[in-house]
Amino acid sequence: MNAYIHGVGMTEFGTLEDRTMKDLMLDASVEAIKDAGDPKIDAVFVGNFMGGSVYNQEILGSIISNELGLGYIPTSKSEGACASGGIAFRQGLLGILSGEYDTVLVTGVEMMKHISTSEVTSAINAAMDNDSNEKYAGLTFPGFFGVLANRYLYETDATKEHLAMVALKNRNNAINNPLAQFKKPTSIEEIMNARMITEPLGLFDCSPITDGASAVVISKNESQIKIRATSQASGPTQMQNSEELLSIPAVHESGRLAYEKAGLGPNDVDVVEIHDCFSMTEIISSEELGFFNKREGYLAVENGETMPNGSKPINTSGGLLSKGHPIGATGVSQIYQITKQLRGNAVNQVDGARIGLAQNLGGTGSYSTVHILERV
Amino acid sequence: MIAYQCINCGFQSVTKKYYCPECKGSKYEEVNVSDEGEVFSYTTIHIPPEEFTKYAPYQVVLVQLEDKLRVTGFMEVPVAIGDKVTFKEIREGAYVFSK
């Protein structure tokens, strides 16, 4: 059995003070359903991380089915920290591949800007193993990637400027994306001189706090966008248990599985969305997915290979760093961007893109999903 | 410093585990491991969780002990990769190191 993408939708990402979680997810869902030609939807899968803890709202799937008049169809929510959206997409896809459903709606949503930064920090820390000495050492979510980055800079010839180049590239991509959170031009100097969050990562090296939603309609019926592979893997939940600090095993394993299922390799991929929760993460994951040799991802950035006109364009949407990171929506919005790329009408369109890959990370490497899409 | 060692295969962990990831054994014993190690990597945290505001900026260090273990710890003083550090105490659940 095969599955295909029929419709995509996405709200603006950013500070959306006058919107509610409900109307954001409904907006994205309606756009995706209309884009798909208004098919009968057999089930709804929602990706969301902190709707319960900071917005006091659950039963998101049921709200969608009721508000959109989809009938008494089954709905559910997936939680996998920042991979909640990718996991929801995968669950919807598995529902089709099992033969249970013909057509499903997958919607990712998050509201984060209505609370303070410290409240968000606490809520995001739920994505770490909090019954551990790491939490009591004061390790934060960004802190984990700071520790990784310092070691990467130590073991390679990479410098903080390479991290800044990732942030600048993604900002330049976001400038062309009307739905992105940050569209103001910046410079290497501004990025390098920004205030520190967790050394060596400064403000521009870290993905922002964002409101937003995105949705996708998948079906067993044919369309021009075929889903070639879905995969998911787990990894260490504590830094001290990682066998090799400069690796994210969940990313590597989900990539390996997806390539195997698709019968493709990294060289076949024309356009990529990588989960750049931090500038460092984009570089390490680009290595884990086999696009560049281990410890050489920074050279690809330096050489412009990951720019939209480069040999391996990464995060043409602006990525989490500049498009924004409404946690539950992120994985779904990656599918939105890859679908647009394969349809040929994306922002920062890559000429002739035929194979696209989306990788969504949860926690400090606890979850990763990879999806490979093909224009047929 | 106390660590947990799999009785079957000798795998060590800072934290207790239900199953040994190496041999799936489920019996662990407490062992003494070296208090000495060096900084494998670290970060200086400027934006802390609420309860760590009084310490910021502070260091979270990943220490490679002289034995095979790596442990995540807390340090108040600035450090660099390769610095020799010593385990001092467990304070409110945190492994505290000093230079």
C-alpha cells in the first residue's frame, strides 16, 4: 500500500496574541482540507506538546472533528516533545498503511507566547528526564546542546562563526517566507555579538518561542506527492549516558531506516528540512543523516552547500531558528515546506526538486522521525 | 563517588537501571569509582530554570572520570575542556565538582 499527500495548510508563525489554539488549528486544518479538494476525512491525528500544561486544553482531535463537521470519526493526540508533529504525521500514515483509513488529517499546533519565558523554559524541561542528577545540576534543554557545541568546537576546526552561518542562512531563507516569525535581515556580526543563552550558543543560535499551526491531508489515493518512507527512533534521555556526545543516535537510526525503506540514499535527496532547534543541531544532524562526513558538516555550511542554491539545501523554510518553533506544529510544517518544494511553488524554491526529506527531533535526542517524499 | 555496576557484565552507570543495556542483566551492586576526572565538555548557563536563578551564570559539566564513567555535574567556577576536576559532594541531587 502507498500513501500520498493531498493537501497542506499553515498559519503564520509568531506572536499571535489575538488568536486561540483552537482557531489556529482549525485555520490550518481547513486550509489543508480545501487544498486536498475537500475529501471525506476518516480520522484526525494531532501533534501537540504543552497544550495541557500551559494552555489547559486537551481533546484537540475531537475539537477539530466537531468544529469541522467531520462526523463521529476517531481522533487522537501524539506527544513526543518537539517531535510531536512528526510522530502525529507518522501515526496518521500508519493508519492508512494498515488499511484502516483511506484519508486522514494531521494537524500540529502550539501556543507558547501567552506565558513568560521562564514558564516556557520549565514546560520545555518536561522533555528531559527530570528524575535524574542532570536536572539537579541545573542542565536546561538548550544547555544540553551548549555542551554538545563546546565539544564540537573543541574536536573540529569549527568556530562560533560556523554556528552563526547556520543562523544567518536560515534567517535569509525566512526573509522570503511570509509565514515565518523572523523576517528582519541580520548579519554575522549581530549574531556573534548577541547575548549568550548557554555558551557557546547565543540568542540567534536558539529557536524561538512561537505560536502557530500546520496541517496535512494524507490519503491512499494517488496524488503527485508520494510518501516514500516513514521512520522513527529513540535515543538516550540523559547526556551522561550518551556513548558518543557528538552524535544523535535517534537521528542516525531514523535516517538509516528511512533510506532503507525508500531504497534511497542521502545523495538522492534534493531538498531537506532538518530540526534545527539550535544551530549546532542542524550541523550534527546533517552529518547523522549522511549528507556530510562526521565532523565535517560545518565545512558544508562554510562552502554554502546548504543554501537554497547549494548542492544540499537545508531548511529552505527558514527552519526552526527563523521560521519559528511552535513545538507540536513544527514536524507538520516541515512536511508543508517539503510538499511545496516538490510541487514547485515553495519559498526559496529548489529547481527541479523531486525527492525531499524531513527530520523532526524530540527532546535532547529522545525521539526522531524521518519522512521521505517524492514528486511522482 | 558511588556508581552502580552490573553483577553480570561489569557495565557501570551513575544511575540505577532496571536492565543492563549491555547484557540485559537486572542485578546491580554499588561500587566506588574515582572522584577524579576531567572536563569532557561543559556549558555556561545564562538563562537558568527558576530554581537556579541565584547561581547564574553557572557551569554544567560533563566529566570523564578516571574510570570509564561520564557524569553530569554542577560547577560554580568557569572551566575549560580538559580541566582536572574533583567530585566534592551530592548537593540537592546534583553532583558538585571543583577544580
